[in-house]
Amino acid sequence: MATLPSYEFDSTPTPKEAETLVKRMSTSLQLSDHLPGGLETKEDKFIKIATFSLQNYLKETKFASEFLEGGGLKSLCMLINNANGNTLAYALNSLTSLMSHNVEWVTLTDDFVATIAHRVVNETLVTICRPATAILIKIVAADQATQQTTTTTTLSGETVAAKESSVSSLGSCGYPTLYKALEREPNLLAVLVRRLQSPDYALSLNSLTLLTVMLKYVKDEDQSELLDALEQLNIGKHIVPLMNNHPSDELKEQLLEYQTATIQNVNKRRNIPVSMSNPRHAKILLSIFEAAAIKDIQVPGARKWKKIGFSTEVPQREFSRMGLFGLEKMHTFAVGNGDMFSKIILEQVHRPEGKRCPFAKASLEVSDLLCSHWNINPGYIAAEFDQLLLHFDHIQATTLQCFYRIFRDMEATAADFSKVSALVRSQLRSVLKSEGVKEVSEFDRLMLGTPYQVIRDRRLKELEWADDLLGREAIRNLRARLNKQSYEFIKKQRISCLLKGAWFPAPNPFRGAVLSAAGTNGGSVNSNSNNNSINGNTINYNYINGNSSVNGNRRWRYYKLSTSKKSLQYGDFAEKIAPVLKSYDRLTNKIDLALVTEIKSTPSKYGSNHSGSPFLGSSISNSSSGLIGGSSSTYSSSSYSSYSPPLSFGLFSDNNLLLAEFLCGSTAQVSEWKDGFSMLLDKGITSKDTAAYLHSLTEIGVKVKLLQIAGDRVEVPHGTLEVPPVPVGLGSGFFYDV
């Protein structure tokens, strides 16, 4: 075994010594962790101490830059591949420290990512599993945009050229990389789900966060596969106890993020049209038909698809409302409840045509009722826990059984389908809004055990005439149309705020420089005094409401969207010269909005050391490009926690650099400006206030329209229009716009 330089073991190694030791250990030395009885050589002990020190050294931007330039990343990866025990834990923590800087760690290979996944699955020490999971979180959430040669300024003020490679071409970041690792470690999802109940808080939180970012960044073609896998693992059973066990604010926020990501995936799949030319869609439809087991049964007027409840022999047309999601839920019920499904189909095909309850139509109607009740839409943001929402498949199956029970008990005909739907909606709303219904077992009892007479009597007493209208297809279409109109109205209003402009406290790059100078040059900073000394030089500053001022003078910045709406103009001033700047003459700085790829919350005190979640580094990485007079620092988004105060947000570029920060004075201003930028860039709604505003406008519009209908005594039709068959000779490209 190679020999290391003889250092004193009771001293902490210098950064250079730490880097040298890691490099030599990973290339030419063999650790003794595998020796019988856990024996360690003196070299092993010193390597462990050096790796322990490296965790903190790599939090410093200058050291991290030098470490990377010297090939330290490759050595650190080799160390992680070979080490075990505490040394492995320290090495993984070192990598998480390095990943807090948006630098060349994105060149990690697919094989290395698979190694990290292997560590997550097979290691039992929480000190190893925690950082290994955190590394996968960063990899999945990493920006995959092509990086170009940039100029980087370190915390010490030194300017270096950092040439970064194309991340996407390397394939070393994002969900696709983890997907490859999943193929090699198929038990990864099961391990993450199981660790949601880990007694170690940080490990449980890390596991939940990794599952959440996977749902957020999964590619469209992999969405269904990921969600099916999580449903098979019964993830709801593991999430619900976290919800009910008085979670901390941090865990509560992450649980809501998970619920939001889950529902947003549902909405995406609703918008994917079903096509028989898609092999997967065709296979799912065929498996539903095969599960019905009626291939050899002759049904008058039905060749194949009408046997299982489609209106025509062209089933893909009937998924216009629910898309791929409706198809998948139909398939889940048919395959997961095979005996019940085949019995339902067999019973219906032996009924006269006018007395059948078509399964396919009923399944899609139930999916639509559930999506409508939970308000699943593009702007969905989870505001509170709903554990039943995480058992969607079970709720769908029970509600579908309730649909057939009511259809049978009221002796309905095909013409009564919409009336049955209204009764089911009434029962569903009553059960889901009941405070005592938290468990699926209680939901099943009420949905299936409530007598039909009780459901009918309640329905007759519900609200008034307008309530009946709200559930009809024509009103649902009206609501969808008014929702789009309300969205455009809010978008115009929010963008008008940007065009008008507003004053904001100027961001403060000075505080970070003071702290850096103190740490680099050995000077001291007294944060409790207005007189701070660095190497004998006195600097006076105040920190008021998150704004730093030099010599007591507060600085202000005026932001205003250009008339072309393609750039953001701003200027810095010593005081507010007027409530509104009506011209752009004094706003000499510009930010090209084409560079903005993400809008997110930031800490309320610019440049402060804000502690984040246990799996993300809290250090601030500096990388500047002369955006503000050629001298302002730009801070990496990795330093901002997901749990930052909500009155501050920033615009980030494709390399996760902060282009502009807005320290707002109220939640209303956050809603106006943050959603103004988000809607301008076609990124949808980000704040709960705006989402609630959109919902209120839509509902008010519906009620106004209903009042107009009531005044004219217009009858709103039940059900949907029957789509006639395509005329002969017009080809497959012909369709009706209903």
C-alpha cells in the first residue's frame, strides 16, 4: 500500500493536504475498513480526518473552484466508489457541499449516479443514506440547459473563466439520468417509499423530497410508468401517517409539494389525447376488452367496443374530456377488480339496450366527477392535506360501484344517465365534505351503505334550481370557457402592473462582500454594530427591512417592463423621486426576459445566511456577470431554500443565476409581480392568492350567466351531445367540433 506523508494526526489538515489525501487515497491506496475486527491503519485514520475536513472546505467557493481545477471531482467520485463507513459518509457530504455551487459537478457520469442509487438502496447507515439521497435530489432537479463559457467571480473577488460542457449532451443530470439508474436499481422506489416512515427525520424528509422532484421533473413519456409504480407500492399508505402526525412546517410544506406534483401530473395526463395509433394506448384498450371476457358473446348492434359501454366502435373519441388519465383509470379498475368488472359487463350486455348502464361512459363520468370535486386544473396548488386524494384509484372504484348501485335502485334507463350522475355527485360531495371521513374504509361505508332513498331525498332538498344546473354538462363547458376568459383578464391586469412599474428596495451585494473579505483575509465583522472593521478598515452600514445601505443612505430600484414586453428595465436611485416613473429615460439597465427560465422565492434578507432544508447546502455561491452597472454580484439559486419567506422572489437564468430580485412590501405585491412575470412567460400561476382570485372570478361569471338564463327561462340540457358517425368517404381526418 502506498505511503502517505507523515502528518500529525491530532491536527486538522489544510485544504491542500485534504485534497492531496483524497486524490491519493482514491487512486493508489486501499482502505482497511474491510479488515477483521474493524482494524484501521494510521493512514486510514488520517484519511478519515482529511475527508471530514473536506466537507466544510468545499462549502467555500474559492476552494471548490481550485478543487475542481485540480481534478478533485474525479478523485472524490473514486473515493465514494471505494470507501465505506464513516469515510464514505464524509465523502458523500463533501460532494453535497460541492453541489451547492452550480459548477462542473454536472459532469458526473451515468455510472456514478447509478453507484449513488446503489448506495441509497443497499446501505443501512443513515449517515450514508441521507447525503446519498440528497445527491440524487440535486441531480434530478439540476438544470439541463446547455451551458456556455462564462465569467465567474469567486467570493474572494478573483475572476476566472469557467468553461462548462453541455449538460444535456452528457446526459448526467435530470430525470433521464435517474431513470437509467432505476433500471439498474429497480428497488430504489420501494426503498424510498419505505423510508418515508424512517425514525430519522432528515432521511424521511430527503426520501419524500426525492419522490417529489421525480414527479415534478419526470418526462411526459415516463409519467404513467412512475405513477403506476408508486401506486403499486401503495405510497398513500406511507404518506398519510406523515400528514396526520403533526408534521413540522418544513415537512408540511414538502407534503403539500408532493400533493401538488401528484395532481399536476394528473392534469397533464388529462390533456394527452387517446389515439389508437399509439401502441401503448391501443394495448391498454385491448387489455380492458380482454378483462371483460365477452369476446364470444354476441350482442345485437355491437361488434366490440360497444360491448363494454362505448357509444360507438371508435372508442378514442370518447376520451376528449379525460384523455389518457381517463383511459388509465378505466384500465386500473378493469384489471384490478377483474371479477367485479367482468360481472358488471356480463350483466349489462344481457339487459335490453335502453336499460344498460354503459361501463366506459360511467367510468369516464366518475373520473370527471372526482376531478371536478377536487378542482384539478393547470393552476392547482395544494393548500391543505387531503389524504383521500392520494387514494384516487380506490375512491374511483368505490364511486363507480356507487354509480351502478344507484342506477339499479332507481330502475334507471339509458336516458336517465345524467340523473344518476347528479345523484352520485350529490352523495360524493356529501361524503367528501364530511369532517369525519378521513379513512378510505369510512368513505366506502358511506358511499356504498347509504340507502338510495336517503340520497334521493337529500338531492331533492339541495340548495335550489341553480345547484342542479351546476352539475350539467353545459354548465361545465360554460365554467371551462369562463375560466379561460378569467385567466386572460388576470394576465392582462398582472402585466399592466409590470408596465406601470414600481419601487423596490435595491438588492445588496455589499453584505456578501464584507463577510467574504472577513473570512478570506482574517478580518472580523461585528454584525451587532454599525461600525465594522475588516483588517483595520472601518465600514459603516445598516440593515433595515432586508436592505443594506452604505453610510446610512438607503438605495432604491425602480423596475418597469418595456413596452415591447421583451425586457425589464430598471434604475438605481438614492431616494424615491416620484410614486411612478412615467418614462424609461432614467432606467438605463435592461434584463432580457428571454434569459429567464425560472421564477422562485428567495430569502427575504438578500445575502443573509439563510438555513435551508437538511438536504440542501445553505452557503451562497457567487457568480457574476455585469448585470448591474457591470459590478453587481449574481447569486446561485441553490442557496435558496424551498421554505423561504414569501415576500421575496427572483428571476433566474438557465444556469440558475439570479438576474433580478424583488423584495416586496406585501403579499398582494408578490402576487401581482411574481404572477405577472410567470404569466407573461407562459409559466402559469404560482401564488395561491392569484389561483383563488381566478376561481372567484370564474364562479362569479357562472352565477351571472345563470341569472341571465333564469331571466329568459332557458332550459339547460342534461348530458352530452351524441356524436354521429363520420360520413362515408371523408377519411380518418374528419372530426366534429363539439
